[in-house]
Amino acid sequence: MTQDKFNEMMNTYINEQAEKDASSWSKDARNWAESKGFIKGDDKGRTMYKKFITREEMIVVLYRVMKEKGLI
């Protein structure tokens, strides 16, 4: 397998995960986080709960929480 083929397959997997619906067990926490504005989704409003989170995305969520708490 080439690196290009692996990258293509990995991108397909990540995109498929991003399209999956969130699990029912997280509904209350998701509703809370969304109502507080901690989770806003991408430019299309997709929250992509099944996708891996990047450090960049994590920092944005932490920033929103800290700002809401008046810590920054």
C-alpha cells in the first residue's frame, strides 16, 4: 500500500465518522454544551461528534468554556 492510498483511505474513514449521528447516552451533555455555545459545529453547523478532535478544536472548546466562566 502506498502512502497516498493510505491517506485516501484515512480521509474517507474520518469523513464517514464525521457524518455519523451522536450516541443517545450523551444527549444531555451535548444539549448542555451546545446551549452554552461550547460546541457550535463547523461552518455548515455539523457537530461531528464521532470525529476525532484536533488540538486546535480542543483549544477552541476550552477557550469558550474559560471565557464563559470569566476566567479570560
